[in-house]
Amino acid sequence: MTTTASATPTPPPAPTETGGGTARVPLEHPGSLLATVMNAYSRRQFGKEAEPMLALMHQRKVLTAVARFEMRLAKWSAVDTGLKQLASLAVASQIGCSWCMDFGYFVSRSDGMPAEKLEQVSSWRESTVYSPLERKVLEYAEAMTATPPTVTDEMVEGLRAELDDAQLVELTEMISVENLRSRTNSALGLTSQGFKSQCDLPPRT
């Protein structure tokens, strides 16, 4: 009786080294025109190639859906941008997503947020640099991120004293979105790329 040798399975691509660790999916896409275009855009906008998009490229429908959503999300304008940035950083800090903390610092600092506010997000309760509303937002973001969430009626009432219904909904959804980003990036092993190091550089001469 003749036996047929089974085909040797193709080994998965090797993990990709990131800024502070190893991504759990490959970030290289040799020969991909889309990856080339995305990397060029990222370098032009942020100074580096954003690794989350490279990770999502393995499922183009996911990549497309996320990219379109992020573009629409950027147009939300009911809530002050700085409040949403602080809320996002509070989420990333609580989840432990170093990529999101790094990139969030870069974006927020580029938009003019004081460095001391960005650097004290994790210890905001002991800090004196935040306004009363900012402290409420940070508390709300952490409570929403807890598992299970620990949001109370009192927290929401405190926010409603300064935000209208549309603003409260936008803030809440922004916190949910950052939970999605931070948990996805953490699960895929994406770590800080050093975006923060591009901030506060001395002017070129």
C-alpha cells in the first residue's frame, strides 16, 4: 500500500519587534501598496508609521471600518477636545496600553495641552493641576473602564451640572472608543513607539 506524505504546514510569520516589545501579529506587509500608502501618510502626519493600522491590515474589512469610524469620530465637536483627550489618557492608563499613552501624549501635546496635565493623569487624584470639570471627567473615564463599570448616579449628576445631554453622550462614547483602542492594542502586543519623544523638541536652526 502506498502512503502519501502530508503537506508540511506553512509556519506563521515571525512576530514583529515594536518599540518596547513584540507584536503578536506581523506588522510587515511586503509588496503591499496599501501598506506603503498608509505608512507614508502616518510618517507625514505623525513622524512615524502607526503600528495599529499595520496590525489591522490582516483583515481589510476591519481596517476599513475602523479607519472610516475614526475619520467620522474626528468630526465630533460637542465636547472640548482637551476633555476628551484627558478622558482617553485616563482609559489608556487604567488598561495599561503604553501605545495609547504614548500616542495620546503626542497628539494632546501637539494640540497645546500642558505637559504637567499629561504627565499626571495616572495620579490625578493627588494632583492640583486639573480643573473641577477635568477631575469629574477623569473619574468618569476610570469608572467606565472598570470591569464591571462603577459609574454612579452622583458622577453623572456632577457632569450634567456642566455638560448638556449631547456633550455627556459624546464624552461617554469617546471613553468607550478609547476602551476599544486600548484593549485591542494591548491584546495585539503593541507598545510605545516613542511618539512622546517628538514633543517639545527645540526649534530647528
